[in-house]
Amino acid sequence: MSADLLQSCRIDVWLWRARFFKTRTLSAKFCETGHIRLIRLGHTQRVNKAGAFVKPDDQLVFALGTRLIDITVLDMGERRGPASEARTLYRPNMAEAGWP
């Protein structure tokens, strides 16, 4: 397995591990709507497949309810752990109400 694959993860799995969605199914359905923007190395692309891969240093921008989420991926994670562990997987890029 290449080192690139070891440092990547399906976007639906990552969003679920990072606790943006309660279930992986909800995460996959959201990914397929095309409402996520993935910014990698200065190039922006719309994600419309749950099987798209994210890597550390990728930026994700999407709306959840009335909140605009703008984060940088820091780590892939090994599992869906507690919220404190999930917060170590990303860094918010903008100051928003409700961000720790």
C-alpha cells in the first residue's frame, strides 16, 4: 500500500469520525449532494462522491444547517472516538460562534 493511501481517508468516513454526522450513511448522503468544497494545493473542487479521498492539509468548506463550516484536515483518525478526540482531526479556519 502506498504512503499516500495510508495518509488519506474516504470523505464520508472522515466526516463521520470527526463527528459532523451521526451516522456514516448520513455523511455519505450529504457528500453526494455536491455541497462540499475540497481545496487541495490551491485548487477547489466540488465533492459529489462519498468515496472521494481527503488528506492532511486539505481544506473543506460546507454548510450544516445555518452554519458555514470552514476547516483544515489535520489527521485521518483511527476510529470514531469521543468528541474531544474528534476535535483533534481538524482546525477551524475562521472564527465563528460556537467554535471552541
